[in-house]
Amino acid sequence: MSMRLFAEPTGKVPVELKLHQASAILEVKFDDDTIFHLPCEYLRVFTPSAEAQGHAPGQEILQTGKENVTISNIKPVGNYAVAFQFSDGHESGIYSWDLLYKLGNEYDSLWQHYLNELKAQGIERQAPSNT
């Protein structure tokens, strides 16, 4: 995937994280009262880990087959981020507050870009079983 996940500093901090297991949605409320509902699949697809993002521009690897992935554990990382353990075993990648805000704020365009990348590579996304 040809999109790097650099997040500009926002200064916004989550005040609440709620994982909705049945719908596989992470609800993130920030200190400016902005609330984002981020699907686990979306968070897994846009993992900031080097495994998916590579070590330089152009090395990104399109994440596929993550339709039914859920978050099984959330670990705080200092006072600036969280790390998710996903049901597919993936647990690398630190989601800073700025990145979570970016992922929430740019959900529509990032998700559409991802769907376009799948289509361009002839990959069909299956409907998740938890919807």
C-alpha cells in the first residue's frame, strides 16, 4: 500500500477507550469531545508496525484478509500511545494519540484508499462475520 502513516502533532489526548467486542469497534473519545468509532479491521489494516509499513516509503505491504480480526488486548505505552494485540496474533505497532486521531479524523479517505488498493490488485474483501 502506498500510504505512509505519519501523523502531525495534534496535542489531543484520549480520555476514554471502549472496546465493543460484539461489533469489533474501538470507541475513542478525545479531550476535545471528539469521538471516533474505529473498526478493529481498520486499525489492523493501518497498523503502524514496520511489518506493514516497511522501513522506508514504497515498502508498505497491503494488509489483506483482516475482515474478522478483533482486538484481544490493549496495552498502554507510556502516556502517549497504546499497543493492540489482535486476534490474528499481530501485536507490533504503537498507536500514538496523534495517529489515533488521524485515523479517526481521516477514516473515510483512508478507508476508501485501502478499498481502491484492494480493487487495483484484484483482491476481494469479504464481509466481516461480526456485522
